[in-house]
Amino acid sequence: MPALASAALAIPADKRTEAQRLALAAHVLRLRAADEMKKLPAPALVYAAGKKADVLLAVSKGTPTTVAKPKVVHILKRGEFDKPIGDAESGALSAVKVLPARFTKAHAGDESERRAALADWIADDKNPLTWRSIANRVWHYHFGRGICDTPSDFGRMGGAPSHPELLDWLACELRDSGGSLKHLHRLIVTSAAYRQSSEHRDDAAKLDGDNRLLWRMNRLRLDADSYRDFVLAAADKLDLTVGGPSERQFITGPPVQLTPTLDYAAYDWSALPKHRRSIYRFVWRGVPDPFMDTLDFPDLGLLAPSRSFSASSLQSLALYNNSFVLHFSGELAKQITTPADAVRSILLREPTADELRNFTAYAQKNGLAALCRVLINSNEFLFVN
């Protein structure tokens, strides 16, 4: 047991610090992970950080094997393969001055040792890139924009952080809390910057039209995944089960050569009592869901460090006529009895007197399902203010 966890165990539970509780939780998770690893079949085990070659397992037959030395990588003169000028050493970025840029010779002859050395370098407490990058990405998803505009590029070609001291402070908070993302999320969402109104002010806009100084909260549009999950949650059809197999929300037809034929429109949304979150949605890279694609779901064949948003007539048509929207508008209508219930379930507030009058007239003419469809297409539902 690690020393910090052992020391924390000797302290009464109600007197432990946050760091001590995290150390104990991390130790329990490591034990659980080790138990899960033991249950895996031999071919599924890959030891990337083992110290001896004989602990590596051959994936093909599931039998232990001796792994050859890593392939020698040469430094090439002007990139020409037939003009090597030396051997490349294993290492990492030399720009991080507080850590060695080259790994020791002890790692040179063992692939697992080289991988372990790189993993240790990345996760080192003194590595500023790791903690800054994670903190910046968490900030990005809360504010719609990172402190550094380029979450995947902290180098010279990337953008400069708008608040470098804040980024460093958040990175240190994350590191010192044992890498607890929950701690960082809580810290951000309880801050005054996050709890600001998104109301526009002309005087502030003249000085900082891009809102880089955070004089208001950015108005954020729901991404495709969040919109889908919010609709399911409003209809009480969201399955929050963690882990397990993905959900195929399409009908598979005969392939054309090697490309499968997927029919998203023919999928029966009533086939399951509840549907899993978008993170468990089975996705074919080459055959995307047209509905999610229209809502700017990223191309899975490319890296997407940040989501892009567009506004088009296709989005309006999809949000109003897609089978997903039609089905779950009807499911939501089955659970409510009045237009006021629809507003409470979808917009999470009480309707105004004018809204109630207009919504009642609309529901009497078109039905509650049609009203629910209108509300989940409203800007108030699509945007976070």
C-alpha cells in the first residue's frame, strides 16, 4: 500500500483531508483494476509497462513469448531514407526544461521500459504541459472556449492564453488534488466567472467585443450529443447505466462491397424502454447518422479538440421532422397533462401568463406532442444562457 494511503487509513474517516481521501480512493481503484485484469483472457492482456520481456503475451495465440528488441530508428539527412547519420534516442520534448529530454540507457533495449518511461514523463508532477492541457480543456467545455484558444497546441503555433496566471493556478489545483477532475469541475462551476449572466452590455462590448476578459458568461449552444441526451432526459427515456455494450441505433443491410448499408430512418425508437447516453452510441466512421451529422457531430476520422457550430436550414428541418424528435415529443406528451407541465419538463421553469395562454391555444389545436416538439426546438432549450 502506498505510504500516503497507509497514513490516511490510520486517521479516522471524519478527520481525513481531501488529499488523504483521494489517496485511499485511488488505492481502492488500483486494486479493483488489478482484479479486473486477472479476469481477462490471455490474448487480451497487453503489458506496456512490464520490466521483463517474458511478461509480454503474444496476442495471436495467447502464449508467452520473448519480445525482440525495439527497431532501431535512424536520424536521416534531409529526410532521405538511404542517408542515416545516427540513431535516434528515446526521449520526449526538450522544451520542458524541468524534466530530462532523453531517457536513460536502461530504457534503450526494452520496448516496455521505453513506454513506461514516456508514461512517467507525461504524468510527472513537474510536467507543466500535462496539467495545463487538462485544465484548459475542462475550462473549454464549461465556457465554450479555453483560456488558450488552441487546446491541442501549446507551442509557438498555438494561441497565447488570455489569463496565463489563472491557467497555471488551475493546473496546480488539479495536480495538488491528485488529478481529481471532480475537484476542478466543482472549483470552476462555483466560481463567480461561471455564474455570471450571459446578458450583453454595450459598454463592455466596446472594450472587449470577443469577451476574452470574461465580463459575461458565453452563450453556448448544445452540441449534438448533449441535445440528444437532453431530449431523452426530458422524456424520461435516458438510460444512465455506466459501462456495457454500445447501442446500435440503425438497421443494418447488405454491404456494398466493403461498406455496410445502415438505415437510420427505419430504426424503431420504441424497441427499447430507454436509450443509452450518446457516448455509448455505436458509430460507423464512414456512414454517420444524418441527424447527428446535421447538428455538427464531428467526423470521427479526424481529431476534434473543439466542436464547431453552424446554423443552416437543414438543422431546422431536422430538429422539427426527424423521427427521433417526433417519437420522443410523443413520449413526453404521454407523461404530461397540461402545457404548463411541458414547460416545466423541458425548460425547467414556470411559464409566464402570456406563454401559458399561447401554449394552451396551440396545444388545443395541434396536441401536446406538437407543443413539446416546438419547445425542444426553442432557443431556450438549444442554448445555455
